[in-house]
Amino acid sequence: ADAARRGDVETLKAFEGWHAEEQAACPAPAPSRPLAAYAQIAAALQAGAVPLVVCAEAGLTLPEFFALQAAWTRRLLADPALHEEYSRLVESALSG
């Protein structure tokens, strides 16, 4: 906080980098919804649906959606086969 008040950008950048490294080292949190449900939400958003409406229909608050997105994003980046399955689910939802 003192660094921010002083405008010490280098200290803030160093802290931000350290924080990102520490978060990356932690195991990904468990998603609150299965992959198929997350893919349905993602497809609706990609199709241009209003995010708050999509979240409400899925029974999620916006912060809960962001947590779900973060959980699945980490898993999808770490597992190419899972990412492929996700892509298929999204495409299916968009086309069907």
C-alpha cells in the first residue's frame, strides 16, 4: 500500500509478478459446474447473450461465474484433450 501511495511502480510490478507466480503454483480450484454446463454458458456468451442474464439463468452470480471460468480455464490450458472436448461442446451448443 505504501508503494502505491508513493507511486513506486517497480515495487508494484514485482509484487504483481510474485502474486501471479504463487497463484499459478496453487492447484486449480474445483469447478462448481461440470464442463458441459460451463460450455453451454460460454456458448451463450459467444453468441452475444447478456452476461448477467446468462449467469442468472445458470443460477450463478457474476463473481461465481468468474470463479467457474477461472477454474475451468486453468484446467483447459493444462489438458489439451479436455480443451478439445470443451471446444466440441461449445461448437455443438452454438450450432444446435
